[in-house]
Amino acid sequence: MRVPPAARKSPPQPSPIRGEGAGSGQWRVIALATTTLVLLGLGSSTHAAEVRDLIKECAFCHGDAGVAKDKDVPHLAGQQRDYLYNQLQAFHSGKRPHKEMRYMSRHMTEQEMRAIADYYASLPPR
Ligand code: HEC
């Protein structure tokens, strides 16, 4: 008697993620891109890499992780997000007068200030 094909022990199926050949990779890229766009659309609009770029020069005074070394420079890490945002706005508009901070914030957009505030607020406080 012949064993029907279904009764033979089949080899383990390749996982559907890896196993579908060239096509599935493309779909995953598209899905990822879509997710990213959706996330961006939802408001955190400035990308993490861009934030790091924006704050490159801040580290000089405010420290790499938002913890300042100089005693006349405030720590930013773990500060309230809204507070940080408001201060950046105030420096930007000149409402809070400070030479260096006015200069540093002179080209910041609304989105960038929000992203920077989010970033420093998310860091562990000293
Ligand atoms: C040249 C040094 C220097 C640089 C560079 C610098 N800051 Fe500052 N920052 C200061 C000082 C000093 C203060 C305190 C201002 C004051 O006395 O009113 C300050 C204040 C702030 C505050 C308000 C903090 C608080 O507790 O009120 C924020 C927010 C801030 N800086 C963000 C930034 C960001 C973001 C950057 C980079 C884009 C930056 N700073 C770059 C020196 C600097």
C-alpha cells in the first residue's frame, strides 16, 4: 500500500516572514515606510536623527545627555517638556533675553523646538 503524500512527515515549513521569496521584502519595506509616515504624521514630526543633529551644539554647554558641567548652565535632562518648549519659544522671540540662547534658537522652527523639548524631557535627570 502506498503512503498518501499528506501522511508523510513534511519538513518544517520555512517561516512566512523569511520564506516568500523576493516579493515579501518589498512589501515589508513599504509597510515600514507607511508606518513611519503615519507616525510622522501623528506629530513627532521631527525625526530622532534630526533632533540629534539639532542639538549637536547644545551639548557644548548643556552636556551630552542634557546634564551641564558648568554651574551657570542649567541641566535640561528630565526637565518638563512644556517648560523646555516654552523657554525655547521665549529665547527665540526674545521674550527671555539671553545672548547665547537667543543665538542658538534663532532659526528654530516650532516643530524643532517641540522635538528638542521632547528629547531632553525624555532623558534621565541628573
Ligand atoms: C554657549 C552655551 C550654550 C549653548 C551652546 C546652548 N545653551 Fe541653552 N542655555 C545656556 C545658558 C547659560 C542658559 C541659562 C540662560 C539664563 O541664564 O537665562 C541656557 C538655557 C537654556 C534653556 C532653558 C533652561 C531652563 O531651565 O530654563 C533651554 C531649554 C536651553 N538652554 C536649550 C538649549 C538648546 C536646545 C541648545 C542647542 C540648540 C542650547 N541650549 C545651546 C547656554 C547654552
